[in-house]
Amino acid sequence: MLKTIKVKEVRLGMYIHELKGQWMDHPFWRSKFVLKDPEDLQKLLASRIQEVVIDISQGLDVAKAKKTLSEPPPQPALSDKELVMLELDGPAPSPPPASPDPNRHTPTTIEAEREQAVKIIASSRKAINSMFQDLRLGKAIEAEAVMPIVEEISASVTRNSHALISLVRLKTVDDYTYMHSVAVCALMAALAKELKLSDAEIRKAGLAGLMHDMGKAAIPLDILNKPGALSDQEFDIVRQHPQLGYDMLLKANVADEVTLDVCLHHHEKVDGSGYPKRLSGDHISIFAKMGAICDVYDAVTSTRSYKPAWEPGMALKRMASWAGHFDPVIFKAFVKSLGIYPVGTVVILKSGRLAVVVRQSPDSLLKPVVKVFFSTKSKTRIPVVELDLSKGMDEIVGNESAAAWGVDNIDHLWTNH
């Protein structure tokens, strides 16, 4: 039996069936569970959530909770094993309907979208972190519970495909594993949009991107975060993560075929040299081919414990040279979805100045808007000036590395645009 109550009435021992409100206000990634941790209760009371739906057939109701208020925290009526089985049975509840937002899918500038993207990234980080922790503890997960994350990310990408994707690249070494999932979700949604897939397929692609690396939760942290090169034995362990993730999702009753497929096959290569099944060509689905590209791009453009990040434009150039790795048609669409020179890319101009791309030009993928910041002729920083290259103000000669010229800390030039 379901009952809607005020958050202030929530007590330990209640079965939370649904959290009312926007998903970004939720302190948990799951939407149904027995509340038995005092810290979780404090998180809920401190959140913006005003109401919750409880299931009194699986936990305490308000009256019972009040009677035990002065007593030790009540224990759940069911054993942990029974609770896990209950969480696995049946579909997860649908996310609460969001308030109508006329701007949800209205195109916006990259500057306007960044403020919302920052909020989405922060909430997503917490949700995916919690999901990985639950997986490491062997707890059940609910794929449907993360659909609000996918919806928000997809909506952001639809409004402006560059804002969230550029910002999520700035992940730290410590939260790479979690934020990689968020980044691949956004990249998959943007690529699906570029491939003219349906809205339903865009959401499926986003969910698959969010869940594709769940198997990493089964890999020892000392291997995942190792600062040096992996030994052959360690690499063999890491290579098991697609199958481990696939098995985890099946165990958690995740039935979405696209999510399962991308989880298992995002390391396959079109020439058949990938893993775990050495699939090739048309034996790899379009979604798995998309996942392979998005996974690699975010990995190489992120700072890792064992290597610095490649700049976005340089990453695309190098990936394009890997014969037999990616589907060429899908890769071209991927480049188009990001721009030949993605936001954050450092380029050298015909004038000899270094510049960073701050936004794309609607007139030409080859002529983005940039900010110049360094002269290679005088080898010194220069006053920052914004140039719209589509107006013929200068011309890109090629990709360049700011670090090669002794320049660092330029992210503020495009993140604070």
C-alpha cells in the first residue's frame, strides 16, 4: 500500500517507493529502498525533496514510526537477502513528472547552457558514484532509476551539444571512473542526434553510455588507479570488465538490449582485433560502434593517473589515423557532432598565434570562434582577444599543444566564456 507523506515525517525503517521532485534534488541515485541508514535519513531531510511515497506493506508507516521515535532505530522487517530480491523484482517506478519547462529543448548558446550543465554534472557525479559503490558492495541496481539523468543530459545536448560535453571533460583523476560514464552518456546522445536516430534511440544510446563501464566496479581499485603501466596480468584483469559488467547488468535484471550490447561490446574493433568476442564489421551493432568511439575519445581527452589528457582536436586527428579501429561513417558523424575543432581545442593560426576554441561557428566547422592567448613568434603570452574565424579574421593552420610552448592553465579561457 502506497502513501505520500512529508519528508519531515520520514523515519528509519520506512520503504521509500518514490522521491517526489526533480532528480537533481535527490540525494540518492535509487528511488526505492528501505531507509535504514541514519546518514541517509539526514541527507533526505537536508535535501530539497518535500514529499516521498512510502510502501507500508514493505516497511513502517507514519504511525508505527512515531511510536518508535524514542526507541532505537527499527530494523527492517525483511532480511537483506529478501530486500535484494524485492529490489530486483518488477520494474522500477517511473521518475516523477517534471514541471513543464518551455526551454527544455529550446536551442541555447553555449554560454547560457553551461550554468545548467554544471548542475547536471554535479548531480550526475553523486548518482553514478553511489551506483558504483552499490555495485562494489554487491547490491542490486535499477537501470530505470538513472533515466532522469539520461533525460537531463540528452536535453542539455539537444539545447547545445557543446556545453556539457566540453565541461565534463574537466574531470579529476580521482573521479574519472564515475565521470567517464557521464561523459560517454553525453557523447552517445550527441552522436545519436547527429546520426538522426529517433528520440527513443537517443535515450537508449545515452543510457547505454551511462552504464557501459559498470564492470569497472569489479576491478580492484589499485589496478584501476595504478599510476604506471599495467602488467600483462593486470591488463588481462581489466579486459574482463565488459563481460563482468554484462553479467552484473543481467544479474540486476537490466533487460535493455542496447545497454547490454554496448556494455559487452564497446571494446570491439571493426577489423576484428578487439575484445571480448573479436567481432568485426557488421557483426558489431551500430550502438556498440558508437560506444567504442565515445569511450575512447573521452578516455584520451581526460587526465588519467598514468597520462596527461590529449587536447580534443589532437585526439580526433589521432583517432582518425587508427585504421581498422572505428567504423569510418560513424566516426565522421562523431567528428561532425563535436566540430572538427571541439571546444577547448588549442590551434595555431596563420598569424603565428596560439588560440583556444571557445565555441563553434554555424557557418563552418573549420572556422570556429577562438581566443588568442600566445605568440609563437615572440614566445610570450599576449592579451586575450576573441576572433570569429568565419569572418576572415585569421585562419587555423593546425592543432597545437599549449604545453609544448610552456603554457598551461588555459581552461579558464573557454570555461568562463
